[in-house]
Amino acid sequence: MTEMREYQGQCHCGAVRFTARTGLASMGDCNCSRCRRLGWVMQSMPAEDFRLLAGEDNLTLYRFNTEKIDHLFCRTCGIESFARGSDGQGNRMVMVNVGCLEDAPAVDRNAIRHWDGAKF
């Protein structure tokens, strides 16, 4: 899946809504203590390819470990539909929860990248 397209996304209750332009080419999961519990499939993208449409005031921030990633949860339904941070070169990035994208294809968890976040 490398064709770039714009997806609509939202949390469970719809209070947080966004668009994400991505080809879903680098989906992955992580085994850190937090991600392992969430079980979400992530897709990173440059911050310019993400646009928050509604719900900024309904987001709750959580940081842990190095506190470099802003994990943002809907205050109403508790879903983390995306997170904000930077890559290793300091470029602003957004990590989208693929399960929150409308019309996203089914994900084969055996075919995605697996990060060993437990060792960070």
C-alpha cells in the first residue's frame, strides 16, 4: 500500500476528527509497555500531512519514558487516535492510529514492521 491518499479519521465518539495523507507503507506496532497494552497499528507521517479538524480542546496529554512524544487522548471516549513528536533529525511527525482511519484496508499484522520499543 504505497499510493498516497487522504484518509478521514476520528476517535470513537467523533469529538476528535482529522485528516491524514499517507500511503500506509510503513505501518508498525511496538512492544513497549504502553503500546503492548494498546495493541494499535501505527503509521508515521510528516506533521504537514496531518490536519486536526476538531477536538483540540478535548485532547488530554500523556507523556512517559523520555517524554518526547505527546500521546493525545480524547477526554470523552479515551481513544488515542494520534500522537505528536519528532523523528531522529528533529522533523515534526505525527503517528496515526490506523484503526481510527475511515476506509483503511484490513491490516495483516504479520506483514507490518515490529519495533522493539521495550529496549528503549
